[in-house]
Amino acid sequence: MDIRIFNTFEEASRFAADRVCERILAKPNLVLGLATGETPLQLYRELVERFGRGDVDFSKVTTFNLDEYLGLPPDHPQSYRYFMDRNLISHINIPRERTHVLDGMTRDAEKTCREYEAAIAEAGGIDIQILGIGGSGHIAFNEPGSTFDSRTRVVDLSEDTIRANSDGRFFKDPAEVPRQALSMGLGTIMEAKEILLLASGKRKANAIRTSLEGLPTPDVPASILQRHRAAHLFIDGAAAFRLTQTTSDHR
Ligand code: F6R
């Protein structure tokens, strides 16, 4: 894995934005996998800025988001569809019909998940997948214990994730957080041709260490990325501080 440690998270996000823009330049109809949460916000701001400067054209790009809360309508301020619209989609020239987020209000979750996988395949697969990482090492909503071959499905959120998402940054109270979500599986994510995982801050340091050091295990879902041919980690010093010398030599 390519691990790059930056002095600030802003630099890491800028580096990731450069990578995404380079890829769009090389392939205007790029298929981009998107994440939500706090981690990719600076990256999205960078992309919007670059679009504003005329440096990048999203008109032929297609996007697929990793996950969505089950039971939240698209106009709910905490839904991931709303998040994407507010932080990226409404600020760039991507046709809305090419932006895909799992339908949190579906009445047939299995069918929705099956159709999502089919739509990804039909688009030619994901070229670059953006990822954040949870404190437990989760990626998308693949909590510890998720199998490495898991596909898009309904998942139960762990108490840890519910707590992390109700610390005031997103939901204010754990009771408001949906208990289930629709999420791409680890198998789905691993099929992306390239993966960019971003992480910032001390609260991610343990997850970063356990994901990179030791053998891949479903107990730490992100550890599967060790098996990916083109997985890149762009992290700041705080997220890297628990890495042993051997791992951080990649710097
Ligand atoms: C979001 C997602 C999650 C987050 C993770 C980190 O679409 O799939 O796995 O990436 O929970 O969240 P933040 O970035 O808020 O720390």
C-alpha cells in the first residue's frame, strides 16, 4: 500500500484532489466512488474550487456513494444524499442523474442493493473510490465482522458508530441515529480500480495502525485494503502517530 503522511490534513486533501482531477483529465467519463462524513469535506471543497477555476469538468463523470441510512428521505439534513448535494453535487457541473446514492426509503432493500451493484457494473466499475475510516476500522458501514466478500446490503450499525455519528457533528443524540443502513460491501469496494483512503486526527490513529499492521482480518475491515493493488492512504501526522517505524518509512 502507498502510505503518505502529510503535515496537515489540508495538504492530504489537496493531494487527493489533485489525484482525482488528474484521473478525470485522463478519463473524462470517470466513475468516482464517494464517501460522506467529516473526512472528505476538504477534498470536496478543493474539487469545487478547482471546478470554479475551470480546472476540471465533471459533465461526463458518474458517481456512486458508499452508503445511506435506512429510513432517511433524501431531503433529510442527515441523509447522505442531502450531504452530497450540499457539499459537492450542487456546486459542480455533473448531471444529477449520474450521481447515485442508495435509496434510504426503499421498500425492497434487497432489490435496491442488487440494482446498485448492477448499475456499478453497467457503468464499467468504480475507477477511484474515496474512503474514510471509522474508529473501529470500518469502511463504508462495514463494521467489524463484515466478510471480505460482502456485497451491497442492509447492515446494522454498531453502538460505536452510532455514538461517533451523534457527537454533535452530525446527529445531536444517539436516539436520532438510524440503526440500519445500506452499504457497499467490502467485496464491492475491493473491485474499485484505485482506492484513496483519507484519515485525520488522533481518534483515527488506532484504526490506521490496526489496518496496516498485522494480517488482514474481518475484525478490522479496512485491513482488507492491504490486498488491494492500488490502495493509497493519505493521512496527517496525528492519524499516523501510532504507526511503527517500519510502516511509517513509507512517508
Ligand atoms: C461515510 C462512511 C464512513 C465514514 C467513517 C468516518 O460514507 O462510509 O465509513 O467514512 O465513519 O467518518 P468521519 O469521516 O465522519 O470521521
